[in-house]
Amino acid sequence: MARPPLPTPPAASPSLATEAGSSSAAPVGLALHAAVEQVRRLITKDCAPLEFFDKLLALLTADHPAAIGAIWMAGTKQQNAMGLLTHLRFLETGVMNDRRTSVSCQHLLIDGWQAEGPLTRRHTLGVTIPFPFTALIPIRDSGKKIGLIQLFTDEEIDFEEPEIVSAVTELIDLVERFLRRAGQAEKVSDHGAFFPEFEAFVRRLHGSLDPSETMLTAAHELRPIVHCDRVSFFEHRRRKPVLAAASGQKTVNSRSRQVQLLQSLALGVVRTGRRFQFTGEGDELPGDISRTLAEYIEASSAQVILIEPVFATAPAGKNGKPSTAPRKILGAIAFEYFTESLPHPALAARLAPCLEQVSLALENARRHRRLTMVPGFQTAGFLAELLRGSRLMWVVLAVACLAWTMWFLATSEIPLPIECRGHLMPVVRRDVYAALDGEVAEVLVRESQAVQAGDILVRMQSTPIEDSIRERSSQLEEKLKRVDATRAELRTALAGQSREQSARLQAQMAVLSQEIKTLREQLVVDEAEREKLVVKAPIAGTVTTSDPVKTLMGRPVQRGETLLTVMDETGPWHVEMSVPEKRAGHLLTWAAEHPEIAVEYRAVARPEQTHPGRIERIGDRSVVTPELGTAVPVYGTMETETLPLRRIGMEVNARLECAPRSRLFVYFGEFQEYLQRNWWIE
């Protein structure tokens, strides 16, 4: 921010030493606390920097009628000495007229400039200043020191005392905040930069002839222009303001406690017809507004609130001059700050032209809403305007509309629709089971793979069967070797004509032959069992099991367990639906009288198309589903020729039409049945 310009120092006047010396000075340190409260109020006023520092100096020395003080500002790079911005009876002492005292004063200022914080020094400026001590308080702008406040006191101020430290720290912060606001005000005063933004605001504001949209645009667009946190627009309806739009929100909850409190506050402001501004510094307010404001501040945590009434443009009077008659109130606009304790300078500088355009746009939109081309529409527009804000008229109209609606719902009948969901499935399908206990050794198909009848799907292995085959093969081989050995012994015995040995060997050969026959029969049985471990497709179709390799590979299975499912996509299709049991009674009653029940399907993937069908079969028993709980299975046909996309398990929405019932029952019958089921109401 630019430093406030240094004024031309006033001419020196006769000394006030005698007058000053005859008074007793009040402790400036104790007066700081009261002065800070006044300075806090002062920074909320729109005043020039020089005027602010004059008032600041007067507040800091208000406790002594002959107090002396000055405010110094740092010079430019070419001018190292500090310049006097303003003073209170300082030049009248003659200190700056004497070279020695002037140099001593500069040394004091240098000490104060180099110090980190405020300090107190005993000065040697002569008897023309009857106060022996001088206090130097820094002035900062954006954290950078730019000047000093010099006060002459008759006692040394202890700037390490906690109460004094807190008061001086707050004083320095308040002055810095004023300088920051002065810099913002300087930027805001640049009308050349504001005009394009204002022009765009006016163009968007007048871009609609709908009053609601106009108020919403005003609330949204005013917030960045005036640099506030929230803007709320209240429309005046039947002698009270109603919140119609708020910045950053498309809709508002009129029943919210904050909205109700803010509307009550706006009502009090509208009745006064004047601007209301609250900055949190004990403003004097009427009792009703004060209570409402306190409740709203507690509920919303707002620090600054400004509510400005919005009036209609003044009608033209005689001779083209504006009429002096009271202007019609259109509403009010509330500006809120939640993070700043002072309103932005743009609020005061830019509010007037913006409000004038808001008033014009809203009045034009209201006028256009009442003007239509057809006289009947004009009457309707007039009645709509009459009803706005009239609670009794709205109640009468609402009761009449409700009575007509109930009569219409109770007397007109439509078919009772029962809506459910289902899946499109092929009619021909087979589940493939495990014939024996075993472990899946190889999966030869993938999901959605087409297979033919007899194709191998899965190969299993069974350790007991393999061990049995291995053991019996070993035994058979051993028996065959023994047969060969016995046959050789038998030939030797026959050659030696040993009858007894020949008979024994022949009997042994017969036993071995019988054992070999038994082992071969057992091996045939084992091989047949091993063949059952090769699972084949029972029909031609498509494998629909999800990721069979992942779910089956290496997994032990038991006899009769389902391994895969094969469905024939080339055959007929039907829809498998589940009707909630609480709605199934209407369907069963209607199906007993009308076997042909029409169904309308909509595929979830293509909801824009409808496909007719009929009920094919209703299940004999209820089933439990995870989505619906207890449900009745229903199977229906569907004309799939017009279906552009046909996939196994495709989800469809079904609408079954049952007996005609009144619209009241169709729309609210479920609630009636709920009461009958749970509360036993007839």
C-alpha cells in the first residue's frame, strides 16, 4: 500500500511551556486501554489517512488537556530523516526551531525506529515540553515498520507489563488494519478497473425476465464484486421479506433456524427503510432487532452484517422530476462476513450503483411476469401475484386442490401394475455334475466357450482309483509270472512222470488262472470308474460358469457336486422373474381367472424399448432370495426377435398388469397393506 502523503508542517507558534507545566498529566499507559476501544470504532469509519491519524492522536492524548504528541512517517530512500505527518501541540513547543533539540528529537526517533517494539525514553528536549518522558510506538503496514507514534508523558510507561503489552499490541494491529483497508479502498476507487466488471454484472443481471432467476443472479454476482463471504436476497411478499436466493446455493431451506432468524432481522430493517450495519462493537439497536441479531450471530458466527433495503425506482412526477412519494419496497439484500471483522471498502464504494441496477432488473422482471399477450393469462398472472405471500389464500387453494385430487384418485381405475425384475435365460440348459469323488486335474473350457455334446470339459483324478489300478496291475503281473513258472515246473514233472507233483501243479495253475481272471475283471471296473472322471458336455451350448479354471482347478469335489453349467443359446428363451410375496397375492388371484397375463419388458441395457410377452408359469412354492427375501418365481415368454442385444442373464424390468383398481389403491395400496400386515387394521 502507498504510504499516506506527508502534509506541509504547520508554522510554529508561541511556546505552551507555561500552560503545560501548570497541569498534572494523567498516566498515558492507563489511558491506552480506553483509547484502544475508541480506535476500534474509529477504523470502521470511512475516513482519509490524515484524518484518521489526527483522530488517533487525539484519542491517545484525550486524558490530558495539555498533552503533546506527534506522528512521524519514514521518508523516501533519498530522504533518510523521518517526516512529521501530524501533531498535537508539538510544533508549538519550539523543539523543531532549535538545531540542538531538533537533532535530539531525531536521535529519539532513530532509537524508536531501531527498537523491535514500543519503548520509553527520558528526553532532553528542554523545558518547553513539561513531560520528562517520551513513548514511541511503531506503525506497521503489512508487517513492515513505516512510522512512529510519539507521546510525551509525565511518567515512564512499562511496556513489559502484561496489560500495557496487550493494549499496545492491539493498537498496533488496529492501525495496521486501517492502513490495509486504506490500500484496499485506493484500489476500489479505480473506476476504470471496476467498469468492465460492473458492465458484465449488469449484462448478466438483465439477461433474464424471471424474478427468481434475477434474484439468484444478483446474489451470486454481487458477492465477488463487494468482496463479502455471503449475499442473501430477500423478496418482499405481503409485508414481510422471504429469503429467495443465497450466493453459492441453488435452493434454500426456508425452515432452517438461521434462515428464520435472518428473515426476522431483515423484517426489522425493512420496516425502518434504512441501511443496517453491524460490526460487533456494541451498536445501539432497538430491543427486538438486538435480540434477533444476538441469536443469529450465535447461530451463524457472522462477524459483520449489512442489510440494505431494495426500493423500486422513483416514479416520474410533474415536469419530469422524480416524485417525492414513498417508493415501493421490493426486498432487501444481506451482506455477511465470517472471517473479517470489518466490511471490505468495496462494499461502500460499489454498493449504490449495483443496487440501482438490481432494483431496475427486479422491477422489470416483475412487470414482465404480470404482462402476457392473452387476457386470461393476465388474470392468472394477477391471481398468482395476489397469492404470493398470502397464507390464507394458499391454504384455501391447497385444500381445494387436495379434495379434487382425492376424488379423482378414488373414482378412476387403472390396471394394477406389479413391477419386478428378472433375467433372460435359455430354456434348454444342463448342469454338469461330478460322477465320483475326486480332485479336478484339468479344466479344458473357459467361460462363454461354445461346446458340442460329448466334448471333454473337465478331467478329474481320484487317488483311491489310481492306487487300486496300480495295485491290481502289479498283482496281475506277479500272478502272470507265477503262472509261467508253474507251467515250466509242470512240464518238468510230466517229463519225469511224477504224478503227485503234476497233480499239485495243475491245481496251482487252476487257482492262479482264477485269480488272474478276477484281477482282470477288477481292472476293467477300475478303468470304467476312471473313465467317469472325464466330464463331458451333455448338450451343445455355451459354458456359463464364471471363470471355471479359477473356481475348479485343483479343488476336491464330491459326487453329485455341480461343476459347470451349459446353456443352449440357439433354442428358445424365457424370463425368470421373482415377484415379492407381499405383491404375489394380486397376481395369483388374477391368474386364477385369466390364464393369459400380459407382461411388458424393458431391458436394463436398452430401457427405451419395450418388448411384449406373457406369463408362462407361476412357481408352486416360494423361494428365499437375498434381494427380496421371500418371493414367488414366475416364468414368462418374451419376443426376443426385436431385442438387439441378447445375452445370458441379461437383467430386465417386468411390468405385470392385474385387475383394475382405483388410482388411490394403485398409488397408496402398499401403505394400506403394510398397515394391515403389521397393525391388523381392517
